[in-house]
Amino acid sequence: MALFARSMPSGLLAASRELTKAIVRQSHEQVVYKGQNIPFNVANYRAFAVKMTLFLAVPFAVPFIIVRYQLKKSSGQY
């Protein structure tokens, strides 16, 4: 990298440094409160707990419900 930097004209090198500094300055944001960097709202903890329980429990239960249905269907109860 140092060899590449030596071969660049000094004006171009300075411009690239300034551009890099500007990008880094704009990319950093101040985190004001806990949970600000996640894509969902956690302000209401009870609603969040219900939503997460449903989100995790329903996909987990679906295979068991399907197997139960298939077993009952094969035994003639449905």
C-alpha cells in the first residue's frame, strides 16, 4: 500500500484522504438509547414479548401439527 501511495500524485492522495475522512464522519451516528440500532420497536416490552413468542412458537409448532394431522388421517379419524 505504501508503494502505491508513493506513486500517486500528492494532490490526488490528499483528496482521497479528505474523501475518506468525510465518509467516516458521516457514517458514525450517536446512539441515544438502548435498542435504537435494531429494526423493530422494543418500547412496549409486553407487546414485544408476545410478538416474539408468536414469531418463534408458530414456526416451531407447525411440523408437529402437520405430523399429528397425518397420523390421524392415516388412522381414519379425519
